[in-house]
Amino acid sequence: MTGPEEVRCMLMRGGTSKGAYFLADDLPADPAARDDLLLRVMGSPDPRQIDGIGGAHPLTSKVAVVSPSDDPDTDVDYLFLQVNVDEPVVSDRQNCGNILAGVGPFAVERGLVPAGDDTTSVRIRMVNSGDRATATFPTPGGRVDYTGDAEISGVPGTAAAVVIEFPPGKGTLLPTGNVGDTLAGVEATCVDNGMPTVLVAAESLKVTGYEDPKELEADEELAARLREIRLAAGEAMGLGDVTDTTVPKLTLLAAPRHGGAVTTRTFIPVRCHTSIGVLGAASVAAGLRIDGSVADGIAQLPTTGDRLRIQHPTGFTDIEASLTTGPDGLPAARRTAVVRTARKLFDGTVFPRPAHTPGGPR
Ligand code: NQM
């Protein structure tokens, strides 16, 4: 009899998400075998993920697969995988800017990138979208220092800042080619500044946009409307049938309350986010800057600087976003940047639930 399967794994908090980080070489190369292993590592499918290391919520059931990059302009490749909690599904259809915050530190910890003197910048290719990011974080004495005074809403305490710069992606900012579309009878702006996102005024769905996520999740009429809008948006954005995918996300907009630019409630796509994704916030920020978007008359933009404060259920995310005009005359991303924090929580060996062999014990 052979011993249990074991896999080297680091558990990290990345921004307001938590995930299992692996070197690609430590996982099966075959995607089907890899996904089967990851379901067993995380404990899916099971609403409590009790037999795995997943945290029983989409925001804590995430995986980063990191490898050296063969692209001369990037140091490492980062593949993000969303492991569904209660379905046997692992998806590479979306990116994750929160888990991205841990990728640079992980690459240094695993020796893929040498640490700089005081800080290290890691150039990352986000395999899911082909977009790039550069993460800069402190490495005094050649070791990652996770301690610091940066504070992000949704995470208690403070930690070292991970500054992430996103150069403009290759994709189009307005995937439908329009600043506004009517989707399932509702006015929407579909925007993709790293995360395909559908912006809708909360008021047009008969909610205020200030509700608690649990209250919104319990609203069955709202859920049905969001589903219709999302399916229509998927087709309009060129994403096809999005019934079983986690993109596009839907963000409800309401006027800012505490000096921010806008208040948001984001559906990812069924559960309501307790804060907002990084790339989701980048897409919202870009949407606010587009003249004639559904944010007009709701958002309040600062008169100077790139920084926009996106309010969400547990605080705010500050995003630096500026736009330019693309060759097609439509608005295009110019620069996007954000401050996140990340922390190594655990480094060791994970023991996946045994694979089910047909005819064998379950
Ligand atoms: O938008 C949640 C998160 C995310 C994704 C989601 C993310 C992003 O908060 O960049 O980070 O939208 O599923 O981690």
C-alpha cells in the first residue's frame, strides 16, 4: 500500500481573499488531473469544505499556480483557479487581483525571483487574461517582510504594502462597444479593466445599494433579475453563455456616503462580495471615468488626481485609474494601480482527500 498523496503548498492571505499557492511543478501537468487534485485539497464539493483547506466561501476557495515565465518581459506566470465550494468545478475563466497580491512574495519565498536589497519588484503575467502586473513589496535583508503599516478595509490590523501596477491590457475597456446598453430591460455599462463587470444603478433594481450583503443575497426577486441581466450581458460582452461561469460580475452603484466616489455592492456572481475584488474595483473605477456611463449622476469624482475611493460593504478600496482615448475613439485604460497587503499563513504539505476509485470505497 502506498502512503497518502502529499503536495507542497503555501496558504496565504492575498488582499481580502485567502488561497492555496502552489508551484506549477508541484501539481499534475494535466489540467483534469490538477483540477481533480485541487477539489480534493480544498474539500469540494461540500458547502462546509470540511474535509479540505477551503474556507467555505468563494473568497476563501482560491488557488494560485505559479511558475517561471518564458516571456522575457515577465518574471513569473500566475494562473488563478477558482475552486467552487459546493460543485465539483474548478474554473480558469476569471482572474483574481487579491490573490495576485501574494504571488510576488510567494515567488521570492520559493526562490523563483531573487530578493532585491530593500524592496523587490516582480513582473507577473496573469495567464487567465494575458494581462500583466508588477508587484513591489519590502524584502529587507533579502527576505520577504510581511509586517508594515498598510491598512486595507476588510482585513484586521496592518501589514506590509504590496503596490501593484497594471499596465493597460490588450482587451477593450468597453466589450459591447457601447458606453451604455439595455440588458433585460435595465440600463447598464459593461466594462472590463481587468475583470468583466456589469455596472447597474442599484435604484433601477429597487434596492438602495447600501444593504448588507446577507440581506441582498436573501432577496430572491433581486437574484432572478441579476441572473437575467448577467446572461444578457454575457452574450453582449462576447463571453457567450455565462450560466456556469463566475464572470461577468455585477456591481450595483449608489451615491457615495462618506466622501468616496461611489458605493458598491458586487455579486461574484451569486454571492454578494463582502468587499470588492481588486480588478472588479479597477473596472468600476474605469466605468466611473467614462462619460455617459450609468455612473453619471451617481458617482462623485475628485477634481484632481487618479485616485478613486470605491466604497463597499466593509469599507473602501482606493484605486488609481486614468483613461485615454483608444484608436477606435472609445475610452481605453491608461494606468491602474492599487495598494494591497498579503501574508504567509502556513507553509507545508497538504494531504488531499483520497481519489475515489470506481467500485472502491467512497
Ligand atoms: O476582482 C472576487 C476577490 C475577487 C476577485 C471575485 C478579485 C478581483 O475579491 O481582482 O480579486 O470577484 O470573485 O478576491
